[in-house]
Amino acid sequence: MRFPSGLRALNHRDFRLFWAGQFISLAGRWMQSVGLSWLVLELTNSPLKLGIVGALQFAPILVLAFVAGAITDRFPKRSLLIVTQFALTLPAFSLAALIWGGHVMYWQVAVLAGLIGVFNALDMPARQSFVVELVGKDDLTNAIALNSAMFNAARVAGPAIGGLLIARYGVAVAFVLNGVSFLAVIAALAAMRFEDLPRAHRGTTIREEIADGLRYAIGSPLISLILSLVLAVSVFVINHSTLVPLLARDVLGEGVHGFGFLMATLGAGALVGAVALAQLGRGRPPLAAIVVPAIVASAGILSLAAVRQFWLAAILLFVIGAAQILFLAGSNTTLQVTVPDELRGRVMSLYTLAFAGVTPIGAFLIGSVAEAFGVPAACFAGGGLGLACVLALTALGTRRGRLG
């Protein structure tokens, strides 16, 4: 059976396995995300402490991203991913056991959130750079779009189901299901026919390889602009795990079910954006296809400052989700199509750093502003600063050099 053009990456058997396994796992991760945020609010009732837990999940990426990129370029990616999937089951099952035992405390949640971040620091660049090895560059744009669609279908299903299950059975069920879901990815990776070989390197040290990657990224006007835009949007705009539960509870007066629905709406918008992206042609997207969605996502967060109705918040989050995925998928595709094969792991580790590693900064900023001045002020600050940065970076980048 041959898949149509919009699904052409699924013609690669190993990518089909990876895609299906990731969907199950990511649905579990989104359930855990809802459960973790709600658990922290139940334990502490503090927006700042919620922001700190969000930051701890990504702080290790900030520290370990460069080393993780060099490791990804040296070692077999499938083997690395099997190790990280097994490792990520540990904090999930540990949190479930602590909750069921009635002993869970905030410091334990914070420590385990940090452990999740350590494992994700290696998992993310390996996963990002693994896709091109499964489908090749010709089908990479479509594969990234399908991955984005899968990611956001999981974002719709995970929070919606998670919110219902947590309301009925308690928060521990979200962590159990997430731990079990990693087994789907491990099974998919084990069933692949892909020849899992490390890439030959020049006998240089990891420090020298990190330096090579940094020199390439800084010296390329297009790569440096894309990474700068991802950095700015990630710090100021993509703080949904901190912002949305606060918006649901403190502004809209909703419980965990309403929070889960808002997160699902955000994911539904992203799913629509990803499906639209999958219909586009091959090759690198134009710069406008990256900048315009970044502007729309920033303006959407800014607009949430004035929202007091649940339905209007859901509509805005739908638009933000669609714009965000068009921006991130366009950025990801541009990087992977442009960089040389031997530098892909290191450049994608920089992407991981810009996308996820700076989340502690954004989560702490949003949590601090929300606690001191209220949730609308946090929306205004995040969206306004994000919009200003996107416009300024684009103007500077286009002046710097050739971006084609």
C-alpha cells in the first residue's frame, strides 16, 4: 500500500513504527503534564512553585544540551532512544507510588521533575535528528509535519482524557499511564530494520565537536536567525504548562476538567496547523512562513490578557496552537534541511536548547509575574515581549546577510 502525497513519509516502514509508538507515548506524556501541574497546585496553591517545577523539567537541557548533541552525533540514535525511554519510566512510576502511598511532598515532585529533565536532555536531540535517518531529506518536511500532527493529536487526546481520569480516579493514574506508554516506543524501536550504526567522527574530543557546531551555527545567518527566533518565542510565548492552569483556575474559575479542555483546544489548533503543513511541497519553507506564525502566536498570548470568557480563551488558544506549530515545524525543517549531516545532532541540540532548555527562564518569569501582578499581567508581559523580539530579530537578521 502506497500512502498519498500528504502522508508520503509513512511509506517508510521504520518511520511508521516510530510514528505510531511516539503517538502512544506522547499521549501519556500530556496526561502526565496535566497531572503534574494540578498536583503542584493541590500541594502548594502557588503559581511561583508551579513555575519552578516547570523550570526544573527543562533546566537540565540548558546545562546538558551541548554535550547531548555531541553524544547524539557519535552514538547510534536508536540505542540512545531505547535507553532514554526506559529511563523516563522511572520518575513516572515513582510519582504514582508516592501519591498512592500518601507521602508525596513538593520537594519530591521538584526532584523528580528535574530527573525528567536530565533524561529529556539526551532524548530530544536524538529523537529530532533520528527522523531524517528514517525517511531521508526528500521526505523530511512531510515527516516533520506528520510528527507535529501526531504530537498535537496526542496533545488533544492526552489532556482531555487525563483531565477526565484525574477528576474520577485521582492524579496518580496520569503518571501510571505515562510510564506504561513508553513501552510502545521501546517496542517500535526494537522492531525496526534500520541499521543502527554510529557516524564516523574525526577523532576530535567532545569539546572540539561542540565548538565546531557552535561556529557553524553562529557563522550561518539563516541558522542563527532561526535559533534566535525559537529562543525568543520559547522564553516569552511557549509557557503553556504554567500559564494555562493559572488562566483556567484563577481567571476563568475552572477546575481540572476545564484546564484539560483548554490544553486540548491548544493541541487541536496545533493539529490543524500540522495537517495543513503536511500538504505543502518538499524543501525548505520561506522565511515568512516562520516569522508570520511567530507574530500570530505572540499576539495571541498578548490578547489573553483581556479574556474573561472560557469560550474566547479556547478560541485564542486554538489559534495560538496552530501558529505555534507552523512556526516550530518550519524552524525545525529549515535547520535539518540546511545543516550538513555530520553536524545535525549538534545543531538540533542547539534547537532543543532554544526550544526547551530556556523553558526554566520563561516558566520562572511567567510564574513570578503572575504571583506578583496577576495572570493577565503575565499574559501581557509574555506576549508583548515575544512580539517585540520577533520583529527586532527579523529586522536584524535580514540586514545581516543572505538568508536564502
